[in-house]
Amino acid sequence: KIGKILCKKSEEYYFYCFTRNMVSTERKYKLQAYPLIAMGAVFPFVFMLMTIDFTNGVSWIQQVKESKVYFYYYFTSLCLGQCLASAIRSENAKASWIYKMFPMTSTQFIYKGFLKAMFVKYMVPLMLYQSILMVAIWGALVIPYMLVININSFVLFMIYYKTVENQLPFTKGYSETGEKNVGPTMIACLMIFVIGGVHFAICSFVPYGNEIVGVVGLIAGILQ
């Protein structure tokens, strides 16, 4: 039901369902993805604790509330981005022949269906889990920041996968030799850090900065 709401075209919905099935049944993929998801769920809070000075006499919860360490949530986006990068491989490269069955002038339906499926499968549960913890610390004021971070992350994932990775999901076998994707991985890290830094700077110095970044992110997502 969620897929039908998110996917405007039937082709897009087909690849949404296909992706959900692949990531749920591929054993090797899950062995790669689940540790990354665990890191994305835990490490932002580890970084948060590392910023606390337990010797200055101010309670740790007060220090956290007065900071903007919730921007460490971009680290979660980085881990999710690596999950996406791992999804070009399949145990049997099953997707290669399926794509040929759908002659399309553009691969946008494949990418959009794939990304939306990954968003629902991994990003939404992580977003809810971390949002609950962050709301417990900062209150409801942190929710708009979390929403904008997730919008920016989704747009970055789409841009990255369509321009940098430049390969369709589940089309390469694990036994295939090839480059280690160090370059694309570094580019993905740089993209996340840059947009996170820009978001933080705008929110720190520009009135309604988070709203501005959110609108820009939505426009970029629509144009994709």
C-alpha cells in the first residue's frame, strides 16, 4: 500500500516491489547492509556523547540540549548510502534479464522504484527510531530538522546513484572482478559531508535556514 502511494507509475511500482523482494531474500546483501544499518543507528549517539564535557559542572542533558549535535544524523545517511552502493550486486545477478523485459527510453522508473523501496525498507525505520530518541532529548523542535535531513539524504541518494554509480541495481555478481568503487564511495562521503555542513551553517546564521534548505531539497527532489 505504501508503495502504491509513493509510486506514480506502474513501472516504478513494479521495480519498487522487485527491490523489496531482492533486499529481503539476498543473504550476502543482508550481511553487508545490516552492519551498516546498525552503525547508522548507534554512532550518531556515540558522537553525541563524545561532545559532552563531564567536568564543567553542567549536566550532560543540558549540554546536549544547547548543542546541535542532531546534525550527526547525516552519518546515518552516509551508512544508508553505502547500503545503496552495495545493491548493485546480486548473488545471481537476477536483475539483468528483468530490465531487458521492460524496454524503456529512460531508466528513471528503475532508479525511483529502487530508491523509494530502500527508503521505506531502511530509512523510515531508522528515522522513526532516531526521531523518538532525539525528540525525547530536544523535544518536538528537532522534528523539522530531522525531516529536512531525510529529504536531503534521499535527493543525494538519487543524484549519486544516477550520476556517480551509473549502474542499475542487482546487475553485477559477487564473483565479478572489477574496481573496488573507492572513488564513488569517496564522492558519496564528500557529498554527505558537504550538504551536512551547508545545512548546519545556514541554520546557524540564516533566519528560517532549515525551512530554506527544506524547500530547496524538495524542489531538487521533484526535478529528479
